[in-house]
Amino acid sequence: MVKIAAEQIDPQKSYRQLRKSSAGSVLLHFAVVKADGGSGQISSAVEYCAQPGAEAELGRIITILHERWPLNDVCLQRRIGRLEVGEIISLVGVCAEASADSFAACQLGLELLKKMKTIDKREVFIDTGGSVAHISIA
């Protein structure tokens, strides 16, 4: 399952969508907006915008994960819009019989989500003078 939407990601709903009777491992990883994005400035929010082809790119990530590991199911979700510090940005959900497969697939899925070419990111910074600065990160 792939989903790109402005609405919040619901952890319980995400779990229910992945739950499989033959699975021994269900792993959900939620990436969240943090105040320190590594630039040395403090973020107040991050704005995400999906370009055409974003859902197809998520689909290709799922295909890659299924080709590498015997997975029962994969769920990738990305938020768009303005997200405040602490809000969930994305979900990588993996369901497999073995926990080693779930962890490995989840880690690669997360790395590939971070490298998506069809999602634009604009970080909103607070400077020490109290005003807000914007920077675009592609």
C-alpha cells in the first residue's frame, strides 16, 4: 500500500492494515519532524510537496523491498503540507515471517524514502532574532 496525503498518519490503522496471520514480525517506523535538522538552525516546521509520480516512486520502493526479502506486506506513507516539530512525516511498515527480514526491509525502505526525488522539502527556521526564515531543500 502506498499513500501520500495531508492528513495525519494513524499508527493503529497502519498496524491493522499490515497485520497478517502468517507473520511473526510487524514493524512500523515513523519518521518525525525534529527541531534540529542538522543545519545548526532551529526548525519550527517543515513543508513537504509531492511532485507528479510520487506514488509511483513509492510503488517502486515497495517492489525493491519485495524483491530482496520474503515479505508478506509493505506500507509506505508520506505526509505533505506543513508539519510542525513532533509530527509524523512518514511511515515504513513491514510485515514478514522473520524479524530479521522486517528490520532489514524497514531500514532500506526508510533510506529510499529519504532519497525520494518526487518529494520537495522546505524547512522553516527560527532565527535568534525571533523572525522566521525559509530554506528550500530538494
